[in-house]
Amino acid sequence: MEKAISDAEFVFSNSKVRVHAECDFQAIELPGLKIGPFSRGKRYTLPLWVAEELARKGIVRLVEEASLRPEELMTIHHREASLSKGLSPDVPDDFYPRLRRLLARAREEAERDPGKLQELNRLLNMARDVVNARLKKIVSLASSVATSPLTRKDLTPEEEAIFELVGDISDAWREEVLGHVGAGK
């Protein structure tokens, strides 16, 4: 499971994002990667991890936020809670990396300003609700005897991993309890 989540985070961190150069910057070369040069006021496309590092240094500003916005989490929370069966198709593939960034930023803000602790707790509760609701539905779908490619269409990469694992465990369990006779899907 850890590898699936790590792989999804790696893919997300290497996704391309648009940035706005805040200052002129000469090119630097790293093994296998050239960064820059940048001219102040112009836009560029960079891997997210590079953009975040340069943004921390004040060299660029991300045009789009890499984290989920609280409003997006509220919308997903509402839709996921209102669906008793099936997964909401509105959850993007990069939901979990963006969610982790939202929660990390909210945690940092709450550490600097204890008045923001209530907002952190609200976001954490919504995030837990979404994760728990989706996990419950994934386990149900994965352990079902009747699965189809359509079953997987609304899964994120991280959810695909748990879906596979639960499906394999469910199949093995069915086979064992039925004594290897007629246990097929």
C-alpha cells in the first residue's frame, strides 16, 4: 500500500505546472535537469517539485495551487456523502496528493496561529469522512463477485491499489471457505 501511495505522490510531484517568474533567474543544471533561465513576468512550465522549491525561494509563483482548495473538499465531501452506493466520479486522480497538501498547509497555519485550529479540525473531519466513505464503497465493490471495468473507472491510483488487494483477499477467502469447489467469481 505504501508503495502505491508513494508512486502516486511521485507522479503528482513530477506533473507539470505553470509558474510566473517573480525575478530574473539564470539557468542552473542538475544531473539530468536544466532549470531556467527565467525572465521576470513571464510564464513557464515546470515539474511541481521544482516549482514548489523555486516558489519557496521567491523565484517563481505557482499560477495554480497544487493543493486542494477547502471549497473543493467541501464539494467532494457533500457529493460523496450523498451517494449511498458507488463512487463519486468528481474525485480527480490527484485528489489524495492535493488533499495531503491542503491538510499540511492548514496544519502549518494552525501551528502559527492557534485561532486556525478549528479550521484544521473541520478540514480533517471532512477529509476523514471522504476517505472513510470511499473506502467503504471500494471494499464493497472489490469484494463483490460481479466486478467489471466500469467498477474501476472512478478510482484514483491509490484506491486502485486497495481495490486490487481487497479483491484478491476476497477471492482467496471465497475459495478457501468453499473448499476450492465452485468458488469462482
